[in-house]
Amino acid sequence: MTLQPGDPAPDFNAKDQDGNAIALSDFKGKKLVLYFYPKDDTPGCTAQACDLRDNYQHMLAKGYAVVGVSVDDEKSHRKFIEKYELPFPLIADTDHAVVDAYGVWVEKNMYGRKYMGTARTTFVIDESGKIEEVIGKVKTKAHTEQILK
């Protein structure tokens, strides 16, 4: 089952790069950009994170909080954040609970090799916890523009 606009966003309780708990309920009354990406410090994921970083103040001014999610561990996230000076938290979803809840842990195919991985997908969640938009075709270098269009 894929999540659609209007659906309630699945609740989650996970840890960020510093081991701090982050839950969907932390964002009640705010808009949340919850973006799922395959891997820290890879070209597409870096372009996406840096686009969100470069437009972060604009996103905050529009009332959006930003949280990234990948299955990388806390140490990997800390290095990624430090290297690119990312101002938002990254969830270390090593047990796949959040990617599973949002339906983005999928079979992928590269060069004929099938494997499981995270589908690059962004969920824009409204102040009441409902999904406002699902962006499946992410433009990594112009992602903020896609979100705020």
C-alpha cells in the first residue's frame, strides 16, 4: 500500500545522528518535510541535502521543519552533517522501521542486479500530521523548488 496525499502520516519514533529521539508528534502544529534518501555522502544524496541546506532559512520562514531519513548509522550521519554543514537532523533508521512504515524500502535494480534499498521520496506533512504531498521524482539539485512550488 502506498501512501497518498490526505493519508495520516505514519507515526515514528527514531534516533537522529546524536542519539536524540525524534517522533512525528514533535512536529504537531508545524509543516514537516520528511525526506528519504538512499545513502550518506553519495552524489545524488549530497546534491539533495545541500539544496535543502542552501534553502533551509527560506524553508523555516515558510513554516517547514526538515528531517532526512536513511538506513545509515548515527556515525555516518554525523560525518555527513559535519562535512556539508547540514542544519537539520538525519534519522538513523538502521532497523528500517521508518522506511518500512512509509513504504520506501523497495526492491531496486541496477545493472541487472536486484537489491533492497531506499526509494528517494519526500513526504510533505501538514500541521495536523496528514500527508500533503508525496514527491517520488525528486530533482536532487532543485528539491526545495519542488517542495515550495
